[in-house]
Amino acid sequence: MGRLIERFKKGSVVVTVWENEATVNGESRIIKNFTVNRVYRNKDTWQFGNHFRNSDLPDILAAVGEALEKYPVANGTLVN
């Protein structure tokens, strides 16, 4: 997936920022990707899932909001 840059956690929701190198129009660029997961414990191990409860929605909004504050987007392009 790339190199993990940062995680934003609210409740059981985690937004993870990944950094990848890609070639776009012949130019090497750094691209950031974002994943949203729900963290839960299954017996003795922590698991990541991509199914959410309705009670997770406020935490999703908060975690994505924090990620957007740090990595703003304008016209569909990451600003920094």
C-alpha cells in the first residue's frame, strides 16, 4: 500500500494516511492515499474492518475532518 505517514483515531474509527510514489505523465510524484477503518478486538487480536455501525458515523466525520485539516484538498488535489 505504501508507507504509513499518520493515523487519525476517533473512537473505534481510524483514518490512515499512506504515501506512495507514482509516475504521472512521465513525472515521478508523491501521492497520498487515505483509508478509513473500524478497529475492533477479536479474542486477543486487534482487527481492522471496513463495515461501520451507525454510531460510528460521528467518529468517521471527526477523523476525516482532522485528516482534511492537516492534508487539505482543493479542486480534487491535495494542497500540501
